[in-house]
Amino acid sequence: APELVRNPVFKLNFVSSEDEVYLSYNLKNISAFSRIIVNQTTNYREAYTWNEATQTWVLYASVPRDSCDNYALCGANGNCIINDLPICRCLKKFKPKSPEKWNLMDWSGGCVRNKPLNCQKGDGFVKYLGLKWPDATHSWLNKSMNLNECRAKCLQNCSCMAYSNSDVRGGGSGCIIWYGDLIDIRQFPAGGQELYIRMNPSESDAKAEPTVKIAVIVSTVIAMVSGLLVFCYCICKRKEKCRGKVTGAFL
């Protein structure tokens, strides 16, 4: 809930330990009153604050907030973008599994990769930004790994589809990896988290690395050769001057 990160009403506290993970909050104004209602009929969870001046309860926040909060609305590998129309899009480098149904706004079938994975020959990854992470039902977490170790761990298992730092604070630490289809992703206009999704080598970010390396090597070689030629040219010019002086002295 990005809107709750900085707000005038609650102070949030996130706790993650070996035994439990939870989010707690405290009212910044201890004299204020608040209440939370979970409505089984409407499936809404609503947070209210008491307005002393009007003597009424004021709705502060409610979930689900919008259509993208509906679980798995866009299917596997789909990305819900609330400000787009339609709101469901396939992630970059993915396409609808059933274009006919997708065009009819039936997104339940989700999306598939433009090019299938090739685990035996070695896959790569594409970095996505500003996302709500997928459902973590089929995931694995290790708090001591760094991001490079996390990537290597994911590549060892052909069913691993994505990875990221499990803790984004302080530059990132830990490892979380997802297995199988990536479900319930949404795009945030601000905030959100990074996700590295497994991709065919020809589609992954890694494919650009050899090109960059070659360009750097070629540029370096050209610079060295050019420098050597300039150096040789200067030496030749000096020798010519010296010969001219010696010849002039004998004449």
C-alpha cells in the first residue's frame, strides 16, 4: 500500500523475523480515535478516523482500492496498470496466451513469453521496475544471500521464474525467488519494487553485454593504435629536424 508509506495519520512499523512477518501502526496523534471494519458482505476493509468537529467517522483508506486489487485479474505474467485502458497488459517481452480472449477483455488466460525458455542452453533475466511482487505461494527466501547469489540460485532450477532482493532497505539484501507462473502483479506509478524475470537468452538483458564488451574493446584498440601512430609520427618529425640541423652544420 504505497499511499500508507507517508501519511499524516499513522506511523507504520514493518517487522520481519524467523517466526513472523507483520505490519503494525500507531496513531501519530495519540488523542485521535480510529477504527477498522472488515465487511464480509462487500469484501472491503475500511479504516476510519474520528472527526471531532463534525462528530462523524471519516473514511481514511479502504482495500481493495481499485480493480487491480482483485486477485490475479490479469492472469499469469500479466501486469495490471490502473491508469491504462484496458488495465491489463502483458509484461514486456510477453504476449497474450489467447489473443482472441484478451481482445474481449478476458484476461484469465494470462500471457506467455515471446520466445520460450531454453534452460539447457542457459537463460537470462529482464529487470522490471515499480511492481507489486507476484503472489508468494510458490516462493523461497534466504536472508543471507546477495543479489548475484540469488540469480545463480535461480538459474540452477529450471522452474525458477524470477528473483529479487527480499529486503529493499539499505540498497537491498537477501534473496526471494518465485517458481512457476507469476500471478497478481501490478504496476505502481511511483514506488514499487524490482523484479528479475527469467527470459530466453535472446530476449534477456544479458544479450547486450557481449556487444557492449566488444564495443569497449574495439574502442580501446583504436585508441591505442591511434596513440601509437601519433607517437611514431612525432618521433619521425623529430628525427627529420635533427637531420636538417646536422646537414646545415656541415654546409
